[in-house]
Amino acid sequence: MVKNMALNEQYPWLYDQALHHNYGTSDGVKKAWDTRGRGRNEDAPAGKIRIPIMGVKLVQVEPTKFLEQRSKMPADKMAFHSTYTPEDYEKMGAETYLSESRNAGFALKPVENGKEGITLFSLPGAHEGDNMIKACIAMGMTQLDCIGPFLKTKYESYGFKVVGKDDWNDDYAPPNWNYEKYGRPPIFYMKLDKGAEGVKANAEENMVDRNIDIPAEAYKKKARVEPKSDDGACSAEQLANLKRAAEEMFD
């Protein structure tokens, strides 16, 4: 539900910034990780909180409204996201946001020492994917997971580093995953590296200075089997398709 706390109390650093300036995750991770919710403030009507950040107006909405927009993604791109329900978002205490155009959005799930970015999307032709990543970081995203080496590379350009990776497991595959087109790429678990050049550039642009300290072992699942390479079980053609999909998801 949308929080009714005053923005200058809920996001004091973000409010200070506004005075000066103005992909997806694997289904296996959803099943493996703790999704218990946290305490909430008094509820407020959906879509009433607008947060100006980086020249983009974000609207906090109910999970049902968020998923209505995300469902407009092409089916093969939708498979790069976990199949969360509105109830799932509620239980994990996630906040769901859309851009003012409603053509892009993301969810932030509270975790120890920060927030996990989940279900980041930008509809075809919206050209808002990069702004959503920057907004996520500015609003406290410290960790995420993604499918395939090209989404990994994208997030690395924004200062995230790999803290672990899993081989593909068919038992936890997202619904409607196209094996013929995309093969079986690894799943990457990433956390924000404050010292990385991408973060420095992003922080300077957005006046964001947050203390990031996430123990890698607290973020990685136990008994992880390291893939032999970042390519996973993918042919050259499938890797090309993964690269194209990553580019299109941030077009």
C-alpha cells in the first residue's frame, strides 16, 4: 500500500536532492529468498505520491496498477521477470512505482542495509529504462538479480558488481521462458559497489551519497554452484538474442 508519511520524512535525502536538482529477476530467486513483509505506516490512496527525481516524475501506485502496466510488455521480455502477484508485493513490503507516463516502472523491496530492485521495466519505445535504473539507485536500491550476461553488463555500468551466480535450473524457470531463443543463461546476483566509477558518476549527477555495506554472504544463497562461464548453456545465436533482448528492454 502507498505510505502516507510526509516525503521529507520518508525520503529526506531525496527531498534535499529535489531542492538542488530537478531487469528482471529470476523466478527461482523469488522462491528461494525470504519475502516476509515489514511494518507499514497508515495507508493512503494510490497514485497520490509524486516524487520528482532526475527530471522524471515517479508515481507510487498500488501493485495491481503496477502489474497492469507491466503486463503490456512483450511476452518474451516478460519472462525475464518473476511472476509476482499483488499479494506477493504486499507480503514483502515492496513499494511499486511508475513513471508519470506509466510506460516504465520498478518495485523496491526492503532488505538489510538497503533495498532490492525488482521488476524494473520499460515498455517498447518508452526510452525510460536507464532513467528507471538511476531512479532506483537514487531511492536506495542496493542489490538486484538478473538473467544473462548482457543485463549483468548493463547493471555493471551503473556500479553494481556480481556477488554470486547460479547455473540455470529448469525447476525454477520463469513461466513461458523461450529455451530455443534464449537457452539457459546464468542468474547473476549483484550489489551496488559505491566505489565503482558508474556509481560515482551517477551520484555526482543525482547528488546521491549513501553508505552501502551489504555482506556478500548474506546476499548469496547457500550451496551455490558457480557456472563455468558468464554465457551459461547458450549458443552463439542464443547469446545474440539475449543481447538484443537486454538492449530492447532499456530502449
